[in-house]
Amino acid sequence: MKRIIIIGSLTATALFAPTGGVQAQSSIEQVLKNIETNNKELQANAQLITSQKLESRTDNNLPDPTLSYAHLWGAKDKSETIGELVVSQSFDFPSLYATRNKLNRLKAGAYDSQADVFRQEKLLQAKEICLDIIMLRQQKNILEERLRNAEELAKMYAKRLQTGDANALETNKINLELLNVKTEASLNETALRNKLQELNTLNGNIPVVFEENQYVAVPFPSDYQILKSEVMSADRTLMALGNESLVARKQIAVNKSQWLPKLELGYRRNTETGVPFNGVVVGFSFPIFENRNKVKIAKAQALNIDLQKDNATLQIESELAQLYREAQTLHASMEEYSKTFQSQQDLALLKQALTGGQISMIEYFVEVSVIYQSHLNFLQLENQYQKAMARIYKSKL
């Protein structure tokens, strides 16, 4: 009986001792920096953005110059020949190049915004994995303590069964509890290894050194309107759509400018009279058919982007409100658990009841299991709260 009291005391110390930060080789921030550098999808997306920027610049290139030569001979006397050489270069109206250049700069900004959104998604995924790893490590500590307790009880009851101080029913219950705890510990270990593997994969299959087992404190924002203003103004998706809207409007200006005539300049050499003649070729091309409805198309595309932005704003506001309510509920539940853990002396009361003969060993063990499960529930709530806050403040990644 004295042995069981010692177990209870150790458990109380392990569960109710104040949590302190453990020195880690790598923080979440450092892990995210490494993933930002090593992630293959981010690297591939960076190359895609580079190719898109280069492709947009090609729209403002000059057309290829043309070179033509005509050699004609007489139908009756083939010794009589005429030669004509023409070298020409066509180009758009000069102001159109300046307008396209502005459009290309806006497109580059829009591509960078899209890359920023993609980067944020990957880093948020990595951060949530890190938060899960922290929770699994905390659960592992509790499960290991619970497993040690169950193993000692199982050994004790096996001896008491041999001496006749315990019955088979009590022993079987202890052994079943031991099996359940072993199973939970094994599943926890597997889940932890899988999460670490996911983190390595995001890091380009380079092993990640991450040993944190405590969360960074994230206070709950009490004023929703201030939070909403902060989040909406920094949301990268809305920023990207805003840049796409600027591109769409500049595209309207470009399409309007394409109604200006195209020009052609060149050199011409003719030997029809037997004496070479040199001259200048000047030409104009009027886009009567080529640009039909292009302005209407650009306006429709601009309206489409604006409507997408309006819809995204509504979606982001709705998601933020849901996350805020979820975090608020989780935070309140966490505070209730914390107050209960601080005010109650469950293990001490159980020890007194056990020493006083008011409860049996099985009853004591069942009550201790309830305490362990309560702490596991608290860890789950804390993890969900940390994830909700990470999604709310994802623009800071």
C-alpha cells in the first residue's frame, strides 16, 4: 500500500508541476525557414513564376525583321532580268510599348503575390505539423507515466494473486488496463514518427531537427473588430486578387491602344531599268479586324476578377468568424481545465481514501485513469487552439 501511495505522489508531481520551456535545437520559426529554402514544391513554383514573368515580357518584343528578294526574267528573252531586294521592320505604335511595359510590371507583381499565397499555404501546413508533434510529445510523456504506473500495479497484483490477497477479476482488470495503455503508447509513437516524416518531406526529404515540446503562448484577442481589421488588411489572397485586378484594368488600356496603326520601315533596292535604285519603304497597318471585341473581353475579365475578390472577401470574413468562435470556445475550456487542475487535489484525496480503507485498489486505479484522461483532453484542446490561432494569424508566416 505504501508503494501505491508513492506512485500517486509521483503522478501528481508529473501532472501538476508547472510547465517550462525545454531547450530545443530548432524552433518552429527555424524549421519554417528551412522548409522555405528546401521545399521542392516551393522551388518548382519559383521557377514557374520566373517563366511566367519572362513569357509576359515576350509580348512586348518587336516582330522579326523580314528580308525578301525577287528575281524576274522576261518571258521572251530570259537574259533580261529584274532584281528587287526589300528589308523591312514592322512595329507597333511607340506609345503601346510603354503601356505594355507598365502591364508587364503589374503582371510581375501579381505573379509574386500568387507565389506568396502558395508559400503561406506550405508554411502553414508545416506549422500545423509542428504543433501536432508538440502535442504528441506531451501525450507521450503522460502515457509513459501512466504505463509505468500500470506496469507496477500489474506486477504487484500478480504477486498478491499468488499469496491470495487479490482475486483474478481484479488482476484481469489491471492487465486489461495495461494492455490498453500499451496500445495507446504504441499508436502515439507511430503517429509521432509519421508527423516527423511529413516534416522531413516538406523539407525536401532533409532530416529536420525539431525537439520542441512546449507551445509558444498565443494570447486570445478579446476585440474581434480589431482582429478582423488586422487580418483582412494583411490577407495575402486578397492582396493577390487586388494585384490581378490592377493587371486586368491595365489590360483594358493596352487593348484600347492596339487600335493605333502599326508601322513598317525598310529598305528597297530595284534594278528594273538596269540601273540600281535604292529607297525607303514606309507602311501602315490598320487593325480593323484583328482587335475586334478585345476591349470587351478585357472589361469582362476585369469584372470577373473584381467579383472573385468580393467573393473571397466574404469567404475570408466567414472563415475568420468561425475560427474566432472556435478559438474562443477552446480558450474558455482550457481555462476551466486549468482552474480545475489547480484547485483540485484529486490524487491526494485518493491517497487518503486508499489509506483509510474507503476505496479499493481498483477504485483508486480507475480514478487515477480519469485524471490522466483529463490531461490528455486538455492537451487536445490546447493543440486545437494553437492550430486555430495559427490559421487566424497565417499572414504573419
